[in-house]
Amino acid sequence: MVRRARRQVCGALLAALVLLAGPLAERADAQQGTLDKILKEKTFNIGYIPSPPGIIKDPRTGELSGFYIDAIRFVCEQMGVKPVFHEARWATFVAGLQSGQFDLSVAATFATIPRALAVDFSKPIHYLGYSAIVRKGDSRFKSLRDIDKPGIRVAVVQGAAGHEWAKQNLKNAQLVVLATADLTAPFVEVSAGRADVGIEDAWATRRYAAKHPEVVDLFAESPFNVLPIAWAVRKGDTQMLNFVNTVIDYLLINGKLREFAQKYGPSGRFQLKLVYEPVVAD
């Protein structure tokens, strides 16, 4: 009787330990953190969206280049891990982070308030404004107010910051929303006569207008909606965010990012100027 009772008690305790083991293991995994997991597995899953010259994808080979790609490869080399790149779109990069497909997005993402509700942004890397493409000779447009009128077709990339701006500020114009990652797509719509105005970042508009004489860059001298460009991590991933901010400080302060950018030529981006002063004056 006593032995049987002891066996029953031991069995019950063993069953309880087995039940507790699952939650404890899950808690240990949660406490491990994204950065710990990357270092343990020696693999860094990185999301990107082609957007020259920061991120360039060769259409024939799929090979990636650009100063953001060079920068994150340098970081991975310093970490001793292998970068694994995952292509996303402006409308899907948030889902890629949230689902765990990748742990960092190095896309040149405008840090906006709506986006900051879904992801955590790093410190600003660069700053860039917006402009618009219209057909040459179209005298209807001289200001942003001229764009927001009934019957005006405005092309934007779905999920891009230009799309957010247009939804918030253009109440009368008709939006032509394009499901693509190609930032020149709104301009192609204008060239083809399917839209009256194409909105995207000021550098993309400048490059397109230089190659297409049938259009003009409407706000070439005074870009609007200037925003910080940042990288992004999963919402609430404080460990990863702190690491990425340290990386950005390193790349900017010692001029490493500028060094990577030089071989790709002008980018239309700006960064804050750092001025150093002695801790103790002479």
C-alpha cells in the first residue's frame, strides 16, 4: 500500500514537472532575445526593398548592392554572422517583421507616425523630402493646392510614405494606388497619360525627370514633406533596437556610411552635421 502510494505521488510529481517544462522553455526562449538568437544561429535575416542608390537589385542576376546593403554586410562581418536577405514591398515590410520572416528592415523607410504604431524605428540615418512629376507643358500645377482638385489623378505607390501623405492631404483628387515596390511606377503612369501627377521622394523624381524629357519635376527646388529615413525592427524589440541605434551611431559618427555611399554618387539625401567641441576648452 505504502509503495503504491509513493509511486502514485512520484507519478503525479513527474506529470506536473512535464507540464511545467513547456511554459518554462517558452519563457526561456522569449527571454533569449532576437540578438541572442542571431548570434547563436550565426544568421541574420534582413528585409530590404529595392530603392537605388541605397539598395540596388540587379534585374538579371538578383545581386544586391547599394550603400545600405554595403553597410549591413559590414555590420554582419563585425558580428561574425551571415546576412540572409528577404525582399519585401512597402505594403508588406511591416508584416515581414511581425511574422519573424526577418529581424531588421534596412529599406530606406520614411519614419512616419502611422508606421511607428506598427514598428520601432531606429535613429534617423538620412533625411529626404517629396516631389511630384507632371507632364511638360501642363500649366495646371504650380502648388500642392493645385493638385488637390476633383478630376486630378494622382499616382502613388501602395504603402509608401507618399501614399500616406496623399491620403491625409488630398481630399478631392483621385488617387491611383499602385501595388508595386517600384518607386518610379507613379511617374510611368504620368508619362503614359494614365495619371496627371505622380508623387514620390524627391530623389526618385529628380532622376526620372532627368531621363524623361516629356515630364518635369514640379517641386525640384523646394521638396515638401521632409522626413527622416530609418531602419525598422519589430515593435517592442528593445534589445534589437538598442543594438541597431548603436550601429547607426557608429556608421555616421566615424564616416563609414559616407564612405560606402561615395561610390554610388549623389543620392539626394541629407544627414545632420556633427560639430565636435573640446570637453574642456583650451
